[in-house]
Amino acid sequence: MANAVNNLNYEIAFVQTSPSNMDSFRYRHIKRDNKTYAQLVTLDGDQQEIIQRDNLVSYFQLDSRAFTLNSGNIVDALPAVIRSNFNKLAENYDFIPLGKSRVAGRFVDTIRIVPKDDFRYQYLVLLMKKTAYYCVAICLTGMVNYLISFV
């Protein structure tokens, strides 16, 4: 999965929800000439745009001064599990396959990622079969569940 996230060209729209908020985003990722280009745009409320040009990530927001950081990727609003090294995660999490399903017309494998202790969140991930990329990731915190949907 991490390979697909980092090396494929794709565009996703996703929504993060909590009891008090719902935010929509669009994320575009392009790998060209061994360089990464990406864009994360808010689709609701105040407009914010984050642009990655290889190892430079620039932030643009209305009524704020733009700035640029050295970074290998955009991390804002994207769930950490997306870029995770699953071999490393296995030290602290168990992966429980829950079977196959169909979501938004796409065939997916459903996997529950459960922490081995009480100090980490658990996730429910629906993984698209053709691309090895997420269709839906749900962070189960125990108190609030965050739904991150990818279309």
C-alpha cells in the first residue's frame, strides 16, 4: 500500500467527519521523473491549498502569509495509516482480515488494524483490490470515530 501511495499517479476526494465537524478535501499525487508533485485543497469553508514540489511543501490560505517547508510529503488531513510501513506497524498492531466486500462499485478487502495495547487507535481499512489503495479508512478512537472516505 505504501508503494501505491508514494509511486502511483492518482486523485482522491475524501471527507473527514466527527460529531462536530465535516471537512471535504481533494488530494492529487503525481510521480514524474522520480519527483513527487502533490496538491491538497479544502473543498469547504475557508479555502486552503497545500502544494508539494518534490521536497518543498507550500501552504496558501486566505488572509495568511504563504510559507514553504522542506518536507518529503503533505501530512495535513491525511490519516497517518496511509503512509505507514505495515511491517513496522505489525510490532504494535494485529491485522485481522474481515473478508471481501464491494463499496462504491469497487471490490475491496476489509482489514481491521487493532493495537496490541490500550494506548493506540484502531482502524478499519477497506482496500481497493486493483490498486492496493484505500477506499475507506475509519479511525476508531473509542470515543469518537473519524471516517475518512476516498473516492
